[in-house]
Amino acid sequence: MNIQEYFGRISYNKPHKDADLQTLTAIFQHHIQSIPFENLSMHSGEAIELDLQSTYNKIVRKKRGGWCLEINHLLFWALQELGYEVCILGANSYEPAEKGYTAEINHILLKVVIQGDSYIVDAGFGGAYQMWQPLMLISGKDQPQVPGIFHLMEDDGTWYLEKVKRKHYIPEHSNNDVSDTPELGNIRKIYRFTLKPRHIDDFQELNAYLQVSPDNILQKKSICTLQTTNGLLALVGWTFTDMKYKYTEDMDLVNITTLTDEEVEKTLKDKFNIVLENKLVP
């Protein structure tokens, strides 16, 4: 494994002498705009191994993406290589359909400490709830970013990540503004976590479970999402979504297309730079 090869994968070629916030933010943005959040292995007959060399080979050498366990693990390695004080944390994601957080930890994120200040860094959430910059670990403060306003709340040692929902304008749906989210100001809960440091091996069981459990969303749907310079691209099953953030001040522009099987493969190559070794079953 080689940090320069990783930099090549994320198209990062700026100096990185200092393990400072500016460098962290730049590397993070290159990472989320180059490495898709995707679970395509599960839908093309590939096993997902949770060791660093396998993850590195898959993402850096085969130009693939991965899910949170892979993407954030690779970022953890890269930040350690660059001299950052970084540790892995575990989170329970919020399930909107169940109106609650998962009973078991099912997500990993990173905590980075720079000159005594702590930041949450998570490259593995994907979609419209993907942060674009490190979040200061501070309770109750709005932290506006291009995708929207994020904030962290702390209660008795447990931290909660939330994001303010934004309206969506979907041109083909009607002649007026359509929103799939309720009134602006509504909060989307994302996950909760504690600051207890974890090791990637703590997630081996989860990695195995998610690949066989029929009720999790990753089994039900093939997902590939990538952040762009002004929004995001998402391919879920046969549905391709191109979202532009801040189309107007508080609204995102959303274009949705339904693809054929042939178009799915072409879209993966053209939009996400992914060529699968096995056939995808969306």
C-alpha cells in the first residue's frame, strides 16, 4: 500500500506537509468525489473482505467504491499515514421507517484531533446525507455546508448527528415546486454514536451479517452514489438520480431517470468510473 497511489486514485496532488484542518478537508473532499459509496459486490456475487489490503486493492487498484466499513477504513489508513491523530468510532444509524436507531452498531466513522480540537469525519454515508467537510465535535452548533446544515447534539455521552432537510424541485413531476420532504426546517436524524475508540476487527461480524441478512437495505437494493462538485449522482436499482445542490437558495434540483439493464452498466462506467468483473443484478 502506498499513499501516493491512493492520492492518484483520488486525484489529489497538492502539498500535504502539515496534518492540519485545511489539508484534511481537501483530502476528504477528493475522497468523497472520487470513491463511490456502493454495495455492488453484494449484487454481483463478490464477497466483501474486511481487511485493509483487500479494501485497498478493491478501491485504489480496481477503482471501485465500497460501503462505510471499507471507505472509512481506507481513509483511516491514509490519515494515519499522513500523521493525523485519528480513531474509528461506531454508530447506530437512524431508520426512518422504524422511527428509531438500530439496536446494533452498523456504521463506522472517524474522529480526528487537530491541535486539541476534535472533528468528525465520515466519507461513508453516501447520498444526500453525506457531509462534505469535517464537522467540529461541538454540541448544538449549526454547521452549514453545501449539502445543507448539519449539527451534532450531545446527551449524556451519546452524540447525535442530524441534518436540516431541504426542498427538492423535480422538473418532470409537475408544473410547480415538488418536495419529497415536509416543510423546511424539519430535521433528518442520521445516526448516534459514542466516543469509544473501536478497531476494524470489531466490525467483522457486522460485515459478514450485512452480506447475508435479507432485511437490510443493502441486500434489498443495489446502491452506488458519488458526490460531485455541486451535488451528487445516485444509482439505486435501475433509478438514476442527478441532484444539484442549492438550485435556488433552499432547494435542490433533482433529475430522475429509469434505466434499462444495458444502461445500468454504461452509467456505472460513464458516471462512476466503475467496471464490474461480474454481472450486476440490480
